[in-house]
Amino acid sequence: MTDQFFDDLARGEDLLQKIAIAASGCLYSLVHRIDGSVAFTYISPYVQEIYELTVEAVMADANLVLKQIHPDDIADCIATVEQSRETLQTLSREHRIITPSGKLKWIQASFRAERLSHQETAWYGMALDVTSQKVTSQKQAEADKFRLSFDHANIGMCLVDLQGNFLQVNEKMCQIFGYSSLEMNRMNVATLAIPEDNLISQEFIQGAVEAHKDSVIFEKRYRHKLGHIIYGEVSSSLVRDNEGNPLYFISQVQDITNRKLHERELLKAHDVIAQNNIELEERVSQRTADLQKRQEALSQNERILRRYFEQHIVGMAMTSPNKGWINVNDRLCEILGYPFAELQELTWDKITYPDDLAIDLDHFNRVMSGEIEGYEIDKRFIHKHGQIIYTNLSVQGHRKPDGSIDFFVVLMQDISDRKQAELALQESQNFLQQIADASPHIIYIYDLQEQRNIYVNREIGTILGYRPAEIQAMGSAFFAMLMHPDDLQNIQTEYELLARATDGKVYDCEYRMRNTQGEWRWLYSRHSVFSRDAEGRVKYTIGSAQDTAY
């Protein structure tokens, strides 16, 4: 075994980390026998964490696991298993289980089938508990719905902390007061209010926090950014956590300025007509000025959006419900290799890599039907010159008042370099695995702290007759089960030396191991430090062992 081999294997640390991550799931081997019965030939101890069952119980009765599958998911699970049996492909699916304690869990199962003799079939796979990810996804969906309602409400809405500082405001709120969201998020409610009305909010905040008067509706005067007074009708509620501790206020603000002014006008109906005309002229003038400023702001926003569209940072496009290109920027043309004039003669599905078209069309149709508003996927396009372009695609639909799609806004990033790097890394990892599998020696990685093998190549089967999974299943009992009693103390001393070893130093030793036939085989091992933990202690050692009889 050359030093170069160990250098190459060390660079495969990422592969070994993936193996460690996989160990957080339940690894198993399941056999369907010719008489129709099923049995686990191996299952990892993580079965206790997921299925609330011991390894011994599951090995004795595989149905203890299978009976936990949710009734609504059984048919799909059976169909997937049958598909695996027929195609022998690696498959993955998610399903629900109900544990003995009554917990509902989401399980992601990945497995591969192998045909055995006598028409029997074996499945090798891993089950992961993805319940937390499912819950997080559902909470995110609820948060997105709230965000959409908040942002697009036709009434001013805001979140305010216990000191009266704005935490978040919607667009309508900005329109009411004339400030941008960035400006308002730096302000306090007292900054907007007329000084004489500040006490209203202070009394509500104090009463809500101290006296649990959590909801109130009141009227209050504010100063617009342009200087004029706004009358607001405020509906505010205090949000508390599960323990009842106050967190923040959520408020709705409706501009009732016109209503208030109208009430004032009715009260002043006895005033002279001339005075009313003067006030009317002032209001018309003010409104005209407001409209002019809004128009200028809209024009400025349009110019800003146009400059952003023309930036060369990311590909941008507007596409039609018929998949045509309405408008694109130069960066998108550069990514795909087509000038805009040629793209107008094409639809995006015609230049999509065939294997990626189905998933894109599925998301596209879901937006068209109103099920979702947008999506983000990694997708391949075919460049004008024929090469494959890897992209990250973010698509957002914009609808007409009747709810139908008007157009799509598309952001496209060229991630070809990243994808090529990922493919190269995968090839490197596969190369390292092939080297390990082709070695005539046993290659192993040993967790010195947990005293168990975390990796061993297939040569263990040639020399001792055990499969790698069987060795890993022995855990910390590996040496006690297989090593000659007279050699146990020596190997313990050897690993105590390794725990204090410096990086790069190689240790060797000889010892006897019992094979599956009960015979003692003399092995010669060379091993050294592979990696350390955050405190600098030796975590893993790597080594090779050869049968001294050859």
C-alpha cells in the first residue's frame, strides 16, 4: 500500500462524512422468501429511535415495522416495492407511520432490490425520520400565506414592538404615510403621531402589557411625510407567546382623513361660503401636488426597475402563458446563446433539455391553475451551439384582475461551473471507492473514541468471510467477538499509542482474527491518524490489514 493511496483516501473525507450522516437513519436488509414470508437479516440500532422497537424484536418479527405504515400509504408503498422488485433500481419514497406510542411520523425510505436464489428477493436500504422537515415546510407555507395577506392587504398593516418601534409595514401603510418601508422601519409610532395624541398609544401599550387589555380600536392623528395631518382608525392587538409573555403588536390602520374632514365640514357649514371656497382650493392644490409627487415617484421606480432589468448580474425575462419570450435582458441571451430576435421565434420548452421538461411543465401548470404563485428549480437548457447549460431558475407568475396569468417573471443563473465541479467531485469519490474495493488488503477506518469500525472494504469478506455491514453491526464488540484472547491486550495497547500519536506516523502490529469458519488467521496491520475532533483529540484512524499467509 503506497503513501499516495492514503493521500487520495484522505481527500475522500467528504464521502466518509456522507456515510456518517447516513448513520443517523435506520439501515436495514429485508428478505422476501419463496414461502411469502418477510424477515430482516439486518437492521441498525436506530430502529429504536424511529420505530420505538428493539433490534431483537424487529429481527424476530419484521411485521412489527411493516404494520406501522399509515393505512392511507400502504397501497403506494406496496406499488413502490413491486416496482423495485421488477426494475432492481434504487428507489426513494416518503410515507407515514404510526408508532406504538401513537406518534405520527414521516419516513423517507431509500432502497435497492437484489434477486437471490430460489426466487427470493432482498432489499437493502435506509429509513430517515423527516417529520421535522415536513412540519417546517407546513409552517413555512402558513407563514407565506400570512406574508401574502399582509403585503397585499388593502389596509395599512404593521408589526410594532413593545416600545412602539415599527418592525414591519406593508405597502398600503407606506402609501398612507408617504414613507418608504425602509424609512418606516426606522421610526417609532410616536414619531408619526401628533404630540397631543401620543398618550393614546402609550396608554394602550401599558394596558395591554400590564392589564392584559390585548385588543383595542381607537382614532389618532398622524403627520404625513409631506406635512399634512392624517386621521387614522387603528385596530391593534397584542401577540403573546405560549406562556403568555407579550411579544409584539399587530395593527391595522385605515386612513379616515376624508371622513374626518367631511365631518368637520358639516360642523362648519354655517361658515361663510368664501372661507369654504378657500379651503377647497387649498385641498385641491394639495391633492394635485400629492398626485404629481406620486407620478414622479412612479416614474422614478420605473426607471430603477428598468436599470435593474438591464444589469448583467443575472438573466431576466418576461414570458407568456404560451411559453413565449416577451422580453429578455442581455445576460439571459448570453447564457442561452440566442439573440432576442431568435428567442422570439422559439418557446422555452423547445430549448429545454428533454429530461428536465416534465418537472418544469408540472410547476408551470400548477402556477397556471392557481395552485402556486411561483417556483424555483435547477434545470438544463440546450445552448444554441448544442452544449448543455445548467441553470437555477426562479419563476413568479403575475395575474390579471380575473386571476388568470398575465405574464411570468423569470430569473436565470448559469450554474454550469458549479454542476461540473459537483460531477467531478462525484467521479473522484467513485474513483476512491473503486480503489478501496480493488485492494487485495482490508481497508478500514476505526472510530477510536467510540471503538467501532465505521468503514471497511469488501476484502474483509475474502479474508475473514464477513460482509462490511456485519462488521459495522458488531460495533464496539468487534475485537471481543473476533480477536484471539491472547492478542486483545496488545491491540488495546496499540490503540492507546494511536490516541497519543502525531499525524503522519504509521504504526504496525500482528494479531489473530477468527473467520466465519472458526479458523484463526494471522493479520498484519499498518495504521495511522486519519482525523481529529474539534478539541484536537484523535477521532478516526485509517489502516490496512493483510493475511500473513499470502
